[in-house]
Amino acid sequence: MNIKEKDLKKIWKLSSQVDLPTPPSLDEAWDQLEQRMTIADMEIEPKQKIMGLQFSLLKPKLVFASAMALFLIISTPMAVRYLNTTSVLTQNAEIENIELSDGSHIQLNNDSKISYQKDFNTDNRTIQLEGEAFFSIENSSVPFIIETSFGHVSVLGTSFNVKSRGDNFEVGVKTGIVSVSSKNKVFKLKAGQFLKLNKHSIPVTPTNLPYNDFPAWLNNKLIFQETNLVEATEEIERLFDITFEFEDPSLRTLSITGVINTNDLQTVLSAISFLTQRDYKFNRESRTCIIQ
């Protein structure tokens, strides 16, 4: 027997005396391998995610910045005008009293809006009106101009009412002289005169104020003179923040004439019932009036 064989026998004999750990089962071995693979992925994946995140954030930021730069270049005049504009807006059943820097006063009726530039009363006294307002204008060498979608009203110092809603446009003068331009025509209104225009009709000449308590809304009244019922109920909707519905569609073409005190809603609804000769139902929860 050579040395090699002797060594092998010794190793075999000694190995039989050593306690070795029990080898894992096949399932246990697989679980250990799967855990090692998961840990390896976790060590690598964050780097990939971070790199991807940095890339995905950088690109939209770049696109957004470029878009904003382009927008500002294009819309700078518009943006400047917006930032330098003061607006006052009223909701239904709301009236706002406004004093301007030139000392003029505006009483803004419900569901209306005025806007003017912050340099008002420097080299201009121009405002934009949507809805209805009564103006008491201080005298000045700079004309006070009211711009509406229908036409312009220009004065130096006077008191008057302007109403621009839908297709209708009205101007009534209490004191002074007012110039109204619309459809390439110019009208001069003196104290006590009234002008009513419609976008679909030919301009007419001014008439006298339709009633003494003009404008009616400042005197807690609604005055209707052959007024379409839809137009009349729209005034009431704005005043009391309610909604009208008509069971009979033919009521929409009905015209009414009368004076209604607006101190409370019940009085107004009763008056409408009398003028239309129809009953009504009022739902307090939905604030809806149904004319039957």
C-alpha cells in the first residue's frame, strides 16, 4: 500500500468521527436562493429607479419651463393688463357701493360686474360694465367712459343709470348730459331723458324717463311696462336669488305691466300672480317658483 492510500484511509476514518450539520432539504435550498436573488435586486434597483426618476422629472420640467417662457412672451400684454385690473362682482340678491379714486360713486346692482385699470384717474377714467349700475360722477376734464358690449357711455360729471344685459341696453339720466355711442350712432341725453336699445333693432331717439322713481331698483321697486314675463322674472331671480319655472310654455310670451314693491319676496310673488292671473307654488328648499 503506498502513501497515498494510507492518507486516504486516515482521512476517511477521521471524517467518520466529525459531526456535520444536516444538509437542507430541496425546498429550503430554493427559498435561500430566492432570498439572495431578491436582496441582489434591491441593491441594484434603487440606482436604476433613481436614475429613471431624475430623468423623468427633468424632462417635464424642461418642457414646462419652455412652454411657460413661450406663453409669457406671447401673453405679456394680456398678463400685465390682468394684473393691473381691479374688478368688483356682485351675486344674486347683492348690491355693492363703490367709491372710485376720483370721488365718483357707483351702486352696482345684483349679478353685475365692473372692471377698471389701476391707473384709473391718471390720464383716463374708463371702466367696463356687465349688468346694471347707477353712477354719480364727479366733474373732471377727463371724460368718464363706461364700456359695455353694446356701446360706450361718456360723461364729464353727472348721475345716470346704465343697464346692459343680454340683447338690451338702457341709459337713463338724472342730472347732467350723457353721450351714448352705439352702432356708429351717437346720442346726447339730457337730464330726464331715457334711451333703450336692442341689438336686433334700429336705434331710436331718446324719450323721457319712463317714471319718477328712476331707477326703480334703487327705490325698492320693479316697474314693468309691457315687459316680457321671462325678462320680468329674470329681474326677480337676480333680486331674490330664486328660480322661476312655467308649467304652461305659452306664459313665456306673455307681457305684463305694473309696479311691484320689492321689500319682501312674498309681496313680489303675489304681484306676479295678480299680473299674470295665474297661481304659483313656491318651494322654499329649492327656492323655485312654479307659475301654473
